[in-house]
Amino acid sequence: MKKKFKFAYLYMLLLSLIALAACTNSESNTSEQNEENKENNEVVTTEEGKTVISFWHAMSGVGQTSLDSIVADFNASQDKYEVQAEFQGTYEESLTKLRSVGGTKDAPAITQVFEVGTKYMIESGFVEPIQKFIDEDKYDISQLEGNILNYYTVDDELYSMPFNSSTPVMLYNKDAFKAAGLDPEKAPATFSEVIAAAAKLKTDDMKGFSMLTYGWFFEQLVATQGGLYVNEENGRAGDATEATFNGEEGLRVFEFLDTMNKAGTFGNFGTNWDDIRAAFQSGKVAMYMDSSAGVTGIINNAPFEVGVAYIPYSDEAERKGVVIGGASLWMSKGIAEAEQKAAWEFMKYLTTPEVQAKWHLETGYFAINPSAYDEAVVKDAWGKMPQLKVTVDQLQSTEPSIATQGALISVFPESRQQVVTALENLYQGMSPQEALDQAAEGTNRAIEIANKTK
């Protein structure tokens, strides 16, 4: 009996070793074959035959958690494709990595790039315009949010698929408004109204208004007046050659900030998002501008009732709306056709109302497909947190124009840094016009160099 048991045990052990060896050899062969496929610019597949593609992104924290979940759901929803989401650091770090492999077989099928990288990506030669796949597939682009598509559309061609889209909004402390005798249900709308409210809200411990020292907010305050950032119709009629943001619209913004800074009602909390958000939540400032994607977190963490309003605009202008921010997804050129097909199918999946509803609620970013707002889960969430709807209303009420479409220049990151320096100089006492002119001159030099080396 013992011999029979021992023989059966050895027999089962031998079968297990054979199976393990076969599995190991299979995995090894698959890995070797995929390496060979990559070298020959052929498709990498899973053991099940799924086409594998890489998706480079810059999402961290809540955004990464939500994105990983969406990718997993896509992979499980069908048996043809497998997306591998790979975090590449910040937008700047990811773009630097892409420069080394862009246009080759080693490039990821999809890369997430921030909005100010649009001009660079178009001129890079690394990408296949999304319009090609829209036309071939007869995909109904009208189902997506027009005011988001506008930014990424150049000469009537959509170059990338919008993904994590946001705009600025103004957040305010409703409790502080009540204490100051202001209507907590009516936020100030114009520059003069903000200045007046800031004076009433100021206390020994609280400043009235603040804005992150970041070029994006300045761009928005210029655009909502109908002002342009650069010439050549904001760089959309041709390559821009000079900055125009130091004109009357930009000057109004700097004078607006300068007035409150000199009155002691403006709080300068620097360039770090966490610092200005902490200042608001701890009651050090009553009003400030933030990204729409940050609204949910602020409401959930503030020890007071938070109001959300449209960004302010100049008394000498009419409100035109906002320019979309965030990032979009770009299709690589030079990779296998099957990989492009997989990437396109994933992009279409991302635009579905169900996925966009999940993305909107989990991250605070806009749904690029407005039908997502009709989903029951979104309506329920808006009922509990109506401030979220304000961010969407501001976007959808934006008037399409060259100003709100946003500027296109390949040196946008450099230009934003010029504006940051100008804001810092302003707060140190430099005149608004001089600070702006210096930023414009620095931007012009960067544009000139970029145009010469294009």
C-alpha cells in the first residue's frame, strides 16, 4: 500500500515538473518572440493572442488609481487588446522621455501630453492625427464636448483625443462671507467686485483674495476678456512671432492684482498648489482661484461651507468664458498598424458616457462626453455636491472664439515661467506694465529661437 502511494506521489510530482517546464518554456518562448517582434516592428501579444500596447501617462494619486481601474475594465471587456498603463512622472518628464523614442517602433502607442505641449507635438513628427481614425471609422465626434475639442483642433483637424480636461474656477468661504456681511450665495463677478469683497473679508488673520503664482490663471483672465496671448490669431493662423498678452487685457489683470496687493487684501502663497489650498482650508484667505479638478477635494476637506463661482472678469469687458486645460492623448506614428488600431479602440472606450461618468466623479475632471452628466450616478453626486455643476456650466457657457480656443506656441512652458517672474516682480513693487513687458520680451526671445530652429 505504501509503495503504491509512493509511486502515485512520484508520478504526480513528475507531471507537475513537466507542466511547469512546459509553462516556463512557453513563457520564455513568448517573451523571446515578443522581443523579436518588437525588433522587427511587429505586434507584441499576450499568450492569449491579445495585442499589447503601452500607454504613457502622468497621472498620480487619485487620478492614477482611477485610470488603472479604467484600463483594467477595458482589458477585461474584450479579448483583442491589452493596454499597459505606465506612469512616466510629470508631464515635463514624460515628454522628455518621448523625445528620445518618438517616431520609432519603441514609442508608446499612446502618450498623455499637457495642453501647452500641443504645438510641439503637432510639429514633432511623432504623431498620427486622431482625425485620420475619426474619418476612417466615421466616428461621431459631435457627441463630445465642443469647447474641449476646440483647443486640440487646428485647421479643422483634431490632433489628439481630449482626456483629463479642467478649467479654473473661483472658490470662496461662505462662512467668511456671512461674517463680513456679504451674500454667501452671490460671489463677486467682476474685478472691481472682487476688490471690494476682498476689502470687506480681510481680517488680521485672513486675506481677501489669492491666486497661485502660475501662468495658467493669468492666461485665463486674459482670455475671458477676449484677449489674445500671442499674434497670428493666437498662433492658430500661423507661427506666432510675438506676445500680445501685455496689451490692455493683460494690463487689467496685473492692475487688478496690484490694487489688492498694495491694499494688503491679497495673499501671496507662492507657486505650490498645496500651499494655497492649505491657506484656504485653514482660513488664511477667503477667495482664491483653483482648478475645477480640485473642487471635490477642497469641499470634502474644508471645515466650512465652500462656494464655487466662475472666474472674475474685467469691468471693461464682457465675460467670454474659459480655455480648456489639462491634457490629451496622442497616437504614435511609426508603430505597427495593429497597435494603432488597439490604441484607437481604447480611446473610443474612454469617451463612452459610463467611463466618463466614472472619471468625472472620481477625479473632478470634466466628462469629454456630456452624455455622462445624464448618468444616474452623476446626477446623484451633483445633488449632494451642486458646486460640481458650476464648473460644467462655466465651460458649457463659454463662447467659442480664438481667445477661448487657447494659444498655440511651442515655447509655452518657457512663456509661463516668464509670467511667473512677472507676477513675482509685481508683488515686489514693479509697475504692472513694466513687469508685463519684461515677460513679453522674454517670450518673444523664446519664440524667435524656436522659429529659427524649427
